[in-house]
Amino acid sequence: MPNFSDIAGLLADQAIELPSWAFGNSGTRFKVFSTAGVPRDAYEKIADAAKVHELTGLAPSVALHIPWDRVDDFDKLGTHAANLGVRLGTINTNTFQDEDYKFGSLTHVDEKIRAKAIAHMHECIDIMGVTGSRDLKIWLPDGTNYPGQGDLRGRQDRLADSLQQVYARLGDEQRLVLEYKFFEPAFYATDVPDWGTSYTHCVALGERALVCLDTGHHAPGTNVEFIVAQLLRLGRLGSFDFNSRFYADDDLIVGAADPFQLFRIMFEVVRGGGYGPDSGVAFMLDQCHNVEEKIPGQIRSVLNVQEMTARALLVDRDALAEAERDGDVLGANEVFMDAFYTDVRSDLADWRTSRGLPANPMRAFRDSGYADHIAAERVGGTQAGWGA
Ligand code: LRH
Ligand code: MN
Ligand code: MN
């Protein structure tokens, strides 16, 4: 098996984008809990995200959600981010909190509402022009709850046409990433339920349309790393929304529920050429911290991704290939598991120290006094929630 020192250099390539909404108050459909010091606007969300990057060196960009993070001057927001050592990343569209979209957005039968949804996405692309963002992320709430409620095929036709209109607005360096989800908020038929549907639309659109894989958006038991391998093979894996799930779209800390799954995913990423600055694959978190502290929740998340990436990089690929060729089932499995069971935590602490980062970012955050500082400072105004 390679040594940690053999892979240490590769870890510098890791960049995990943080979601602005992870720093706001969130909850379930039963209750949204509030936490002291929660940001009141996009500027404060970016300050919190920058703290995560400062302590880990792993999170150089922040994803925005529109309209939650709409500000008067996106150029000023970008400068604010740069001053804090981060940049603005993916722009997420939102067609799931407006009365008009009760029966769909890009698939809507009413042309006026469909045009409104397309106009929203065009506005997001215009914002990307100002923020210098590469990716427009589309996740749709569209779908039906009852058989017969909508014409499944007609909805696909309208979706294809709407996406075409959105795609046409992209600049040469910009990309569209289409996220799928098998259920919720629609329960009978979701219009982009799986990677195959997303892939089909992306291929029809063109090269700069790619699939976004949210790890929480699959049926229990789905082999997610197979999807990763397949999309990389097809050249259409655009981005990840990382999180953990026990039951549904739980949005828990990535690597918390099933670190082995995260390891398997990262192994397929590495093996399939999806790791590294030129891979074209964007790594993002899509999480909410309902009961735990938010900034430490994000720190723990990026550390979990780094830990499983390091272990995935440690797999002895030559020995694995040989065992696979020889039909040595248990030998191959052992090579794989050897890397998974390797504890890299103290090596990663040394790696951080060597880069001028705190050996233990969780403790460094606790000791920094930042949580008390924001709790005292951010009084007044409305604290941001999972939403505006
Ligand atoms: C939908 C989703 C999508 C949204 C985010 C807030 O479940 O994963 O990515 O934009 O949650
Ligand atoms: Mn998501
Ligand atoms: Mn989700």
C-alpha cells in the first residue's frame, strides 16, 4: 500500500464548496430551531464559510442560493468574499418556494408560469456573470402526487424545451448542472428522478450540461459509487452535493452515517479521473445543521471528506488490479479494505501543521472565540433561515 507521504501532495488539490444555507437556521417540517449568532444576510454567511476555510484550507468557495442570497450588489459581495479569502461559487436556482410553482416550474402546463421559471434561471445566469461563477445548479420540485394528475411525457417535453432556453443563455465558460432526486416534494412521479433522466436531458442540451449527484437523493440501498463510475465514464459527472442519509434526504453531515460509502465514492472518483483541479467535477456540501452547531458542523464535514479521500488515495491500485485479474475475490477485497481501515488522522494533523493550518481545526474553532463573538454581534435584524 502507498505511504501517506506518497499521497500527501495530492491532498492539496482538494476543494469542497460550502452551501451558504448551511449557516442559516434550519429544521424539519415540524420545527425550525434558532441558534445564537446565525447570519443575518449573505455577507455574514460568507464570513462564516470563510472561517471554515481559514481553519481547514479545504473550502475556498461558497455556493449561493437565489433568492435566499440575493443582494443589491453581487460585485460587492464577491469583493467581500475575496477579502476574506474565499470566492463565490455555484449559483443554485429556486423554484420550490413560490405559489406559482404549485404544479411545476420548468414543466408547467401554463406557458406564463413556465416562462417565469425560465426567467428566474436567466437571472441566475446574469448573476453568475457578475460573481464569476462557473455553474448554474438546477434542482426542480416538479412532479405529481397522483397517477393521472399530469401527462408524464408532456412534462418531459416541456422540461426539455425549458432547459434548452436556459442552456442557450450560458456563456462559453459556464455550465448547467442538473440535479436529480427520486422523491419529494412530489411523491408519485418526479420529473427528474434519477441520473438517467438527468443524463438524457444533459446529452440533448450539449457538452456544458452535466449531472449533479446529491448523495441523499437515492432510494435506500442504491449503489451510488456505481453511478459515479458510470457518469465519469460518460464524461457527464458535473458535481456532487455531499451529505449523509439514514432514511431519506436527511442532509446530515457527510461521512457521518456511512463513512464506508463516502470512501467507496471517493475511490471511484479517483479511479475515474474525477479528482483534481482539471477534472471538471465540483465537490459541494448540501447540508443543514438543525441540532448541532453550524460552523463546526461544516468543519467536521470537510474533514470527513478529506479523511475518506486520503484513504481512497491509499488504495494499492496495482495490487487491486492484479487481484481483480486473477479472480482473487477475497484478495481484492482485502486490498480495498486495507486502505479503508487505515487511520490517517494523525498524518492529516501533521499535513495541516506543515501548511500552517491548525492541527485540530475543530478545537481551533472552539478556542477562537468566534462563536461567542458572532452571538454577541449578530443581534437585531432577522436571522437567516433555510431560506432568506
Ligand atoms: C433539494 C436540494 C437541492 C436544493 C437544496 C436546498 O433537496 O438537495 O440541491 O437546492 O436541497
Ligand atoms: Mn442537493
Ligand atoms: Mn436534497
